[in-house]
Amino acid sequence: MTFVSTSKLASTLSKVNDDKTPEKNALKTATSMLPVVLTEVDKRHQSLPMTSLYDLFHGSNQGSTFRTCFYVTKVEPTDVAESVVCYDKKTKKTASARNGKGDLVHRMQFLAKDVSTQFNNNVYRILLYTHEGLGQNFLGRAANLHKDAAGLRRVREQCATLTRFNSWVDAVVERRNGYYFIKDTRMVL
């Protein structure tokens, strides 16, 4: 018998491993009806209750850290090479990685929906900004995508996987100034 490692029943067992073989096979097919969860959250956040996007954006939630599950309808910026920028810590400004100076960081926005919001006209913005350490493990280490062809191909494939039909993101988000930033989450598929 198999269990999802985050289930309550699995927490009573000594060792539980997630078998990702069906999900990996589903990603290889052109269309799949099997839902695939592409990410996993850090162990310290696995006990957080799931919060729907509707409750995140329209509810009166207490606290600043939440766990949510959503699917991505679009990744911005559309030009994937511009999703990695240079961040200057002194001025706290970003510039294109093409000829900028500073630390390379991911700066992406996911337009997201979930079961609670799929029948309304709204899409919700979830941010992946790694300049302050949040979400730094989500896509891996940032590289200058204007100069690194292999890195550009990898990020394009990750964005295509994120926007694929029936692909879900299980993420921990932190609310800062009314925006939700991904943190302590990484892609596993």
C-alpha cells in the first residue's frame, strides 16, 4: 500500500517515500488526465493546513505564512531570458542581466488559479522573487540566461511544465505588503 508522505496516516509510519514514477511518466505524454504535483514544500511546513487562493486573497487570514495548491495559467515575463535579473543590494534595484551588475536572482510572476477560483474571471499573482532568499530553491540557482543557453533551455522547460494542463504547484507562500511570495518550496519534477 502506498501513502502520500504528507498524509496524517503516513506520519504515524516510520518511513514513507513518495513514488514519483507515475507523475514522471504522465509528463512524458502529450496529454494526460493524471494530475501531477510538480513541487514539494520544506518539511517544517508540511503540517500547515491548505488554504485556497480565494481564502488567501479574499479572506481575513491571520498570520503571514500559508500553504496553498494552484495551477499556473501564465508565467511572466513572457521572455524567459528576462526572468533572471541583477539585483543590487545597496540600491535595492534590479536591472537586466544582459549587462547589469549585482547578484543574479529569479524575478517571475505566476498567474494562478485553483479549484476555489476556476469559475470566476480572476487570476491571482503569486511571486517568485529570490532577492531576499525567499523561493531560492524553487527553480534552482539563477544563471545569466542571456549568456547561458543550457540554463535558458532548462528554465523554458520548467515554465512549460508549470503551465502544462493538470500540473499543480504545492507551495508555501509568505504575505508581504499584500503580495504572496513563494518560499521553502522546490520543483521535484
